[in-house]
Amino acid sequence: MRVVSNTSPVCNLAVIDRLDLLRRKFGKVVIPEAVARELSALDHAGGRANIEAALRDGWLVVERVSDRRLLPILRRRIDEGEAEAIELARQTDADLLILDDLDARGIASEEGLPYTGLLGLLAEERMAGRLPSLEDEIKRLRDECRFFVSADLETKLLRGVGER
């Protein structure tokens, strides 16, 4: 399975020390160069160390977007990392794109690219019995990453995994 990720899912999982979730689930995750640059600027030492280890271990892999002609058009709507992640996924026929930004998801949908977000991944892991509590992970994301989850979405997710 070919999986491409944007910055925020990798970054947030690295900060809460759950980056291994991606390796267990997918084996290998590809990120474009812009995402690699954004991740290298992470100011959380533990998160940055987790990302560096994943790159060194070879399961988090940086690839270049080969055809860059559409990037300026995408950049009018989304940031550089998201644009490159979408283009890399499109150009390499990725099976899954991981991103959280609503505008980026809209473009992925327009392009017919299958996508999920960080919360979807965590909910799947909880349902598979590989996470003891989705609620605890959401709390950690809020506390350690300033991750925003609306109350309605959180309730829906927690009910979906049987925690409420």
C-alpha cells in the first residue's frame, strides 16, 4: 500500500510519541520534500527525534514531486506541504493520502484521491484494539500539540469507538 502524508499528522503523532502507529499500520509512509522541510523545523525535541529516527530507519521516506507545474495553482488554496503531498499522491497513484486540513481534503476529493486524517487513523487503531483510549489520545493532542477537535466531532468519534 502506498501512503503519502502531509506534515501535521506526522508531526502530531511524533510529538505524542505515537509515530510508530504509522509504521505498524502501513509499513512505509512517503512525504514530499516540502513536508520534510516543515518537519525539520519542529521545535519539539522529542517529536523531532522521533521523526529523525523514522527517516533513519527508512520507513518514513522523502520523495520529490516530479512534475511541479500544478503546484502554483494548488498553492493559491493550500500551503506548500499540502500541495506537494496532494501532487505526490496524485502522480504516484497513492492508495491513501493522510491530511487534516479541510481545504486540502476538498482538493483531494476533487482529484478522486482517497484520504484520511489523524483522528480517523487513531479511531481505526482504537477499534483494532491497538490503542487503549481514543479519548486519552485526543486529550494529549490538545494538550501537547494544540490540536483542535470540535466537541461534536469528539463526541461522534468517541461514540463510534464505544467510549461514550
